[in-house]
Amino acid sequence: MNRRFGKTDFIVLAVVFAVLVFAVIFTAFKRKQGEFVVISLDGEVYREVPLEKDQEIEIKKEGITINVLDIREGKADMRKASCPDKLCVRQKPVSKSGESIVCLPNKVVVEVKGEAKGDFDSIAR
Amino acid sequence: MKRNVAYLGMYLALALICSYVESLIPFYFGIPGVKLGLTNIVVVLLLYTLGAKEAFLVSVVRIILAGFLFGNPFSILYSLSGGALSFLAMYVLKRTEKLKVVTVSVAGGVMHNTGQLIMAALVVENYHILYYIPVLLTAGFITGFFIGILSQEIILRIGNRI
Ligand SMILES: [Zn+2]
């Protein structure tokens, strides 16, 4: 016990872990179905799109489509991308307020914002 | 030092294997390219056996090589900031001599993900992705904890022979 785990270690680890778990639970409870997505390009807002309506959004840079975002059943999903890694396409769809999809090479950020009111949540499911 | 060169090579190879395994594990928390931090085991072992300079050297060389082999320029950038912050935290904590390997490793894991997240926020010029802080730091804690236990056993058993 002594060589592996001291009293200080136990206290430090327990406190830090408790704080982290609390933060995770807290943010998990705060997660609500979002109302719209904010698409930013190069750090600037490109477009805001409601999650309510199913549609396909082409994100263009200098006239060329670099990413295609699909909005369906209250969720936003990166359908296509011109980036080499395609990590944004592989990411799960986002729908909860605060969640985001990032395409680093293209510098595209899709972020869910707002909170859907009333029965929209049931429509989304 | 001559003897150390062979050891450093071995550690570097081990670190690259860890990087490869890591690149196969899907770990998406809204930020592409962020890694779990498995390679920290090599840094922890080096820090406790050969020394801080060696740990830092292997860490940097590993990041650059792994970036070219299994990653992209962004993963190098992430790994560098994660690796630097993690190394600094572990180095400072180890020097206080008040904490055991497990705790030092946990600090490394948590700071590794903090560094990656800060770099990601800078790259995309969007600070909202800091929303993932709790999840990422908890992941770093858990990874660091298991790496710490494993390193501790290795150091206690064969540490004096390395
Ligand atoms: Zn992408």
C-alpha cells in the first residue's frame, strides 16, 4: 500500500475525480434538445439554421462546396466533406444544445444552440 | 549515455506502437483528432527511470514521427500542446516528491487532454467546444489512472534494472 498509494494521493485523486464526475453529471442534465445550429466558417458565423425543418445545407467557401450538413428529425449530421481526414463525417449526429461537429481542416464548426420548447422534442424523436 | 541511446530507441519504438494503437481507437468528443493519451505510459516510465530530459526527448520525437505516420498536421499540433502540458505537470508534481506514480500519471492524463482542447479551440477559433471539458478531463483521468497503476507495477518490479 505504502509504496503504491499514499494518503495524499488518495485525497487528491478522490477530490479531483469527484469534481470531474459532478461536472459530467451536471452537463449531462443540462443537455436539452437544441433549437437551431450555428454554422461557422473560419471563426465567423456563416449561417444559422433551425433544426425543426429537414433540409440539406451546403457550406461554401469561395463558391466551392466544402461541407454538406444534413438536418433530419431534429439532428444535424455532416454528410459530406472535402477534408482529407473525414473525421467530421464519421462523427455522430448532434442534436443537444451545446454539442458540436468540428471539421478542422476546413475550419467549419457546427454548434447546436437554444432549447426547443414544448412538443418539438417529441417530433424530434 | 551510450547505454541510454539503446534504451531511448526501445522506448521510442514502444511509444510509436502506443500511438498506432491509439490511432485505431475511435475517440470523438466533438473535436476530431483528439487522442486518449496512451503514450503517456512511456513518458511516465522514462521520467521515473532514465530522467526528465530523456522523457521529454522521446515524447517530442514520438509526436512528430507519429504525426507523419498515422496522423495529420493537426494531430501533431494537438499532441504537441497536450504532450507539453502533460510533461510539465508530471515533471513538477514528481519533483515535489509528495505524490506517487499513480497521481502523477493522472495529472499527466488530465493535462494532456486540457492541452489538446485548448489547441483545438485556438485552431477553430471557437471556444464553445470547451463544452466538452468535463467529459474529456474525466477520460484523461481514467486513462492516466490505469497508466499510472501499470507504470507503478513496472517501476516497482524492474525499475532498478532499467
Ligand atoms: Zn472534415
